[in-house]
Amino acid sequence: MTSPTRLLIVDDDPSLADLMSNQLSELREEFSVRVETDPHDALDAVESEEIDCVLSDYHMPEMDGLELLRYVREMERGIPFILFTSRGSEEVASEAVSAGVTDYFRKRRGTEQWEVLANRIENSAARYRAERAVQRREAALNDLARTVVDSVSTPVEELLELGRETLGLEYGALVRGEGDDAEVLVEVADSGVPSPADDGSPFDEFEALTVDGGSVVTGTADKESTGFSTYVGSTIYVGDRRYGALCFCDREAGEELSEWERTFVELLGDWLAHELTGEWARDRDEAVRAARRRIDEVRTAIDEGDAETAREELDAIVELLDQEPPSATAVSIELS
């Protein structure tokens, strides 16, 4: 599913702004157009929303297009800004280029101009979104590196919060087990999002979807039975045992995750699995050492003819060597 191109049209003439909106929307179904007749409201939109391109008139009474451009550049330096005017001049065009306008467009008669304008919006928005995606990836990877390298102990909540924010989803959880035995160990959520661990919703049905199959599973879920419409889950193995899943969910159906976002979820899951496996290995090493110490007790009991004590010690050794993966109560992982 391709996300819409979010276009902001700024013109103090409402009729002209609506005309441009209608013409461009008819030419490109993927355009999601917002119209503002007040430049101050346009700046609020740039600040509060993800805008892919600004299309602004030059001649406006309170703030002309170049003034608006300067403010927009202070807020979001790379956003495409196309300036259009019906009374253009070489002086205005030169000033616009010097100010950093992405494109300069003079209004003309005829329908051909709308196709030309639509192409310019489409191309500049596509470049901007590609650049923004690269920056987002780099920021997420840098955040992950700081989270797992720069601290002695990494709370699972930090990993979940990083994943949730990177994916733009409402909820994240580390779940142990599957089916009826599924258990939410750690969770993070936007305010107001109900917790599957607390509200009685059958999270086990949802969790089974995320861990059954490949390393990363994405899709939609039955909102009535799970509380969520969108999910992505990364299966976690500790040693050769399936431990559970790292899950991210949202109550609303969103855009399809990109290959990079799926890879990022897999990276989070793999790192968590690696650390849990390391923790389990350390616990097993200690268990083996404890079992060896008990062997001496078994030998002593056998030499003394104390069969009952020998059986008790052997049972204890079996329990030590059959240790399960890390407990459900751990909320942070010591880095190895």
C-alpha cells in the first residue's frame, strides 16, 4: 500500500485554492491536499503534520510566499516548496531561487499547466520522502546503537519504545510463550491505549499470529478479539527453543510496512534473542557448576548407604540441568 502524497496549498484566495486542489486531486489520486488561506495556519500545519510538499502563492497580503518560505525552511529545511504567481518577474524568480525555493511556477491559461504542476509536485515530494526515509533509518540505527552499546544494562522498555516510535505504532510488547500460555512480560504504549495484559482481551490469539511462521510476520488482526487491527511480530528463540515474540501493534489499519521497517523489527528481535540466550547460557553455566558440587554429595551418600539422600541429590541435579530460558520477571538485560 503506497502512502498518500501530503500536499499543502497556501493561497489567500479561497476560490483559487479550491480550484487548484480539485484540479490536482483529479490528476493524482495519491495526492492528499490540505488548503490554507492564512500563512500562519499553514505554518501550524507544517509544524504539526508530515507535509510532503508546500505549494504557495507569492502575492499574499499578510505574508508573501518568500516570507512563508523562510519560516518553513527554519522549521523543516528539506521540505519541497513550490512558489507560484500570476504576476511573476525575473526579479521575483531570482529572489525565489536565492531563498531556496524548490521550484518556481507561473500560472498560465489552459489545462496543460496542471499536469506540469502535478509532475513537479510528484517528483519533488518523492525525492524528499526518499531523503527523509534515509534520515529516519540512520536515526533509528543510531538510537539502537546508543541503547544497546552505551549502557551497562538495557531495559527492554527502551527497545520497545524505540521500535514503537520508529514504526509509528501505538503499542509494543515482549511476549513469552504462545497460545493459552502467552504472557506479556514488558509493554509500552501511547497514553489511552488499553493493555492486553490488563483488560482481559484474548492477547494469546494475537500473539499466536505473530510467532507462528517466519522470523517477522506482519498483517491485520481481528480488532474485536485482539484489540488491534495492525501487527508486526518478530519470533524470538533462546537457544533452540521458541521463547515468544517481540510485537508491535496499532488499533487502526495503517500503511504496509516497508522492507526496511521489517528488517529493523527483525534486528531488534535478533538482538534481544542474542542477549536472552547469553543470559540463559550464563545461568546454565552456574547450574552445571552447582550440579558438579552436588555429585560429591551423591558419592558420599552412596558410600554411606544413604539411598534416600542420593536420590534427592540426583533429583536436584536433574532440575538444575533442565533449566528453562530466562524468567518472565526480567525487565532488563545485562550486556555480555
